[in-house]
Amino acid sequence: MKNQKNYMVDTSQSVPFFNHADECIGTGRMGLALQKQYFEQLKLVQDEIGFRYIRGHGLFSDDMAIYQEYTNENGQQHAEYNFTYLDFVMDSYLELGLRPFLELGFMPKKMASGTQTIFYWEGNVTPPKTYQAWGALVQATLRHLMERYGADEVVCWPIEVWNEPNLAGFWQNADMAEYFRLFEESFYAVKAVDPRFRVGGPSICGVDDERWMRAFLDFCLEKELKIDFITRHHYVSEQPAVSGHYSYVKLQSLDTCLDSVKSTRAIVDSYDAFCDMQIHITEFNTSYVANAVVHDTNYNAAYVAYLLSNMGDINQSYSYWTFGDVFEEIGVPYTPFHGGFGLVANGCIPKPTFWSFQFFKQLEGTCVHRSDDSVIVKGEGDVYRGVCWNLSGGDLSLSFALNLKQGEYCLLAKTVDEACCNPLKLWHDMGEPSHLSKQERTLLRQAAQPMITSDSAMNGDIHIDLSPNALVYFELKKVMRQSDRGYDYRRATAQR
């Protein structure tokens, strides 16, 4: 049975809506940026969406080769720094209009106090042997970047200290006191280079997060650390069920999926010193595992649209993890559709969630309507743009009465649903090939495009039908018809 919803939209009012969907995007470890396919996927994302910042792991991991040591002729050991690969990566980001959101981590093997690592690519997650060496590494890196790209530019790059230290896998023993020391040493090292740098943390995920957040803020107060922003991560899936190379997850209900970020906002605002401080969600997605098949689905796109419509209320940014599927946390993927985090599948194939961000990018102007299934903004020239999604489980019909001036309006719609923009289904029907031919890749890219339709809308009334898990972008503008002499569309298309 179709669910019908009718909305009366007062186009003279302004509805609260804070759209930061394009503020930041996630990436795998930084060293992957040296690969051709990585760059091609990122270029596609920037051409079609255009994010402002990019954030990922591995700035100081060994594949970036920044930290080196040598022994001089007197047998004394010294540190030296190699910024060759760092320059390659930063040049490519800036070329695509992206600024780095720098995450300080992981530990270079030669500097590490232990051998514990995480992921296929073995990022070291132990404290430094000496914090003096760590601080010198951080400062040398920042000074090199400032020399190469200009101090006024580089101080605009936010700096986050480490990644998910509340998990023992990411920080040895999840040692809170040791992380706080790392944060303090890093904070002062950065500020000594240039006090204009913005530094934040604690970059925690949703495990014991309330205790960690309060303890972090208490520590900053005690040490009089004037932090610039707060960071945390946000995922909305339950424990995955694993089968072979893949994970199957259940997502939280819409009533509860934002509870943890609301809790963090409340905790931060409970401190006079931190009230209203910016909170950056430096990672978010539906599932937190890199092989969750939900990531490739239309359901994921509709669910993320709901998140994008709400997360700006309490967060300055929310960085989707990740832009693409050149990603190796659990190893190199076996197939193009493997449940990877990315907006883009390997082969430069946009997934449905790609369009969630592309559509929200268009929502510039004054919001005149926001509900659990739709957002509409009024842009320049009285053009109305909106996004709607269907998580109801059945068919959904939405009607919006805008009560505009009498006249002819053009309603343009772009639809992403399981029938017309579903490369996963085509790949399945093809036989789920692991290694795509050129022809298969071309077909999948074609199948990954929204269906574009148009219609005339008298008085600006909008009607949108959505199948289950559908996502629709629409645009309404008044028609100023300028037909050429003698041209008659009805005669041209009349049946004989």
C-alpha cells in the first residue's frame, strides 16, 4: 500500500537547516593517494560533488617514508625527514581543490616504543619512544608544509591528534592517560610552530565514549589547553554477521541513530569553557566495517540522506568514510562490489550514496521545508531545489503545495532507486564478475546514473513518487518560454 504525505510549504518562512555535506570527505591511508585509480576516483568525486577538506590515516606511517634515521661517522644516531611522498600527496589534493584535515598518526616504526600494529598495512599504534622525537617530527612536517604551500594557507588545515584512542586496536591498551600525554605534547608542538593552527581531539568512536569525552574535557581544563574543536566518529550499525569476505549488518532505527552525537553535544555544552565549541565528525558511515555489503545499496543512499539532513544541527562537519574503494584495512578487495566504504566502487563506478552527497551539494539557499523524508530550499531567482528519500519500507508519494504565483513551472527530477540507478544489481545479474572487462565497466558506469525526468507544474505544486529506498533530487523553476517562430511542440510530437 502506498503511503501518501501532503505538505503545505510556506515559501516566505525560513526553516533551520545546516547543510555541511560538502565540508569534508574521508580517505584510506594517505599513501594510497600515490595510486592512479585512487586519484581517478577522487577526481570524479571532486568534479561531481566538490568537498573542501579530506581526512585520513597514515600521515606518519612507514609507506609515506617521512621519518628516517641515520648514523653519522661518530656513531651517533640522528633523525632526518623525507617529504618526497608527502609533497606528491599534498600536491594532488590541492590540485583537486581539497585542503587536508590532518590526522597526526600513526607511529613510524623507527620511533615506536612497541610493535603492535593494526590493519593489513600495519599501522603502528604504540606511543613514541620519546615525546621529544615525536614533537620534532610534527613540527618539521608542519614547517615543511608551510614553506612549500605558504603559512597563511597551511594554518587553515585543521589538526586532529590520533585516531580512536578509546579502542585498544588503535592505541595500545586504549591507555587514556598515555593518549592525554600524546595530545598535550602534540598540542604544544603544533602551537609552537604557529598559534593560528587549530588543534582538536579526542577522535573517539562510540565505545565508552561518554566517559572518554568527559575525561578529555576535564584533562584540557586541568592542563589549561585551549583546544579549538572537538572530534568524534559516528557509525549506526550493530555487530556484523560475517560470511566469507563479507559482513551483513542491521542499522539502527531512525529514532536512535543520532543519539550518540546528541550526547556528545550535550556533554561539551555542559562545560562553560567548551559550550558551543565546534564538533567535527571526522568519520561517519552506516557500518564501521570495510566489507559491509549495505554500503553498496540504494538503502544506504536513502539512510545517509536522512543523516545529512540532520547532522548539521549539532556538528560543524561530518566526514563520510570514505570517498572511494581503493582501501586496504582488511586487505585488497577481491571484487568491485565488496561492501567497501567508498562513494565510488573500483572502476570509477558511482554507488547510489554518491548521489546523496551530489544532491545535497545543490541545496544552497534558504530552507523552506524540512521533514523526516525531505528538504527544500529556495535559491536565487526563486528556484526551488529539494531532496527526498524513502525509508518507509513501502511506496511513498509526497506532495508539496508551494502556492506560487500563477504560471508555468518546469519540474526536473533525478531519481536514484533500485530500478534505474543500481549498478550493484547489474553486476549481480552479470554474474558478479571479480575482474571487469572494459565493456562491463562502461555498462556499470552507465547503470550508475540517475534517471532524469521533467514535467510541467502549474502553480508550483510538486508531486514525487518514491519506491522503497529511493532518493530523488528535484528542481522547480518558472518557465519563460521563448519559442521560435512557427515551432509547435504538440504538432511536432503528435501521433499520425
